[in-house]
Amino acid sequence: MALWIKICGLTTEEGVAAAVAAGVDAVGFVFAPSKRQVSAQRALALADGVPAGITRVAVMQHPAQRLVDEVWQVFRPHVLQTDAADLDGLALPAGLAVMPVVRAGQAQPMPLPPRLLFEGPASGTGTTTDWNMAAALASQTQLVLAGGLNAVNVGGALRAVRPFGIDVSSGVEREPGVKDAGRIREFVRAARAAMDGADQ
């Protein structure tokens, strides 16, 4: 099965273009307080050149309903990514899919959702998470692994966890909040090569 790859925390046209050129499956725009935070209007402008086949993900954490509503009305993402516990208190439009975030060391939603993102206690810190716990969950659902991934360690992460997909942000940046085109290419190339090797 092909590996699903998401570049998250995009803030510049150059970063978006590099992600698209590298052949990623999804692009993520952060609406939570962060160096990578963008407005709904900015996300709409950044995604203008993203082909229809690439998933646009709105990344939030403990969002107010008004933020969800604004982002939906202005940006029209395909997917909302937010902590699993957030979803119970939100009224979501019928056309918006969800990717609940499950964090190492915290309670897991039961039953597990069909697809989830697994990472550490805090997002965007560049710290790897518990790959053993991730591997256990990956055997039960479509798990997207996040947290401290980069071109050097992604092969080991894929071998250890066997995830459905991977998500990277700080590991492809030249400075916090600014993606590096070369690092995006290198990361995607390393991930695809590791998967090709695992399939042989």
C-alpha cells in the first residue's frame, strides 16, 4: 500500500509549491496558536495552486466553534485535524471529514476512529513520540505518525511503526514556521525509498 504523506504547518507559497512538486498526499494549515498559524484567508490564498487530488487539512487544537465555522466558510478544507476530545463539543458540517489526534500518554478514544494522527503531548516541537505505542495502534487502524520526523529518521520510524501515513512539519523547516524546499524533497524521497525497500 502506498504511503500517505502530509506536510503540515505551511505558511508560504514556496513551501506549498515544494510540497506539491514532491508529490505529497496532503497539505496542512495550522489555525492554532503557533509560529505556523495562518488565517482562513491566508490558507485559502496559499492553497490556490494545490491540485484537487491533494487533501487540504485544517489543523486546530481545542478550537472554538466560531473558528471552525470561519475556516469552513472561507477555506473549505477537506479534513479537520484536532484532538479527539475536541470533536465531542463541535458541530461539524456534513462535508468535513475528521482526523482525530491521539497523543502518547493520554487516553485513547474507544472505539478507535478509522484514521487517526498519533503524536506526542505537544505539537510542532520536533520531538519524536512513542513508536512502540504507535505500532500497537497502527495494527488496529489507519495511523498517521507525527512528531519529530525528518529525512534521517523517517526510515526507522516506518520500519518500527508500519503506519498508514506520516506527517512532518519542523523536520522540513529552515527556521520555525518556514519550510525548506530541499528538505521537503529530501524527506519525501527518503520516505518513499524506505517504503519501496520494505515492500521488496
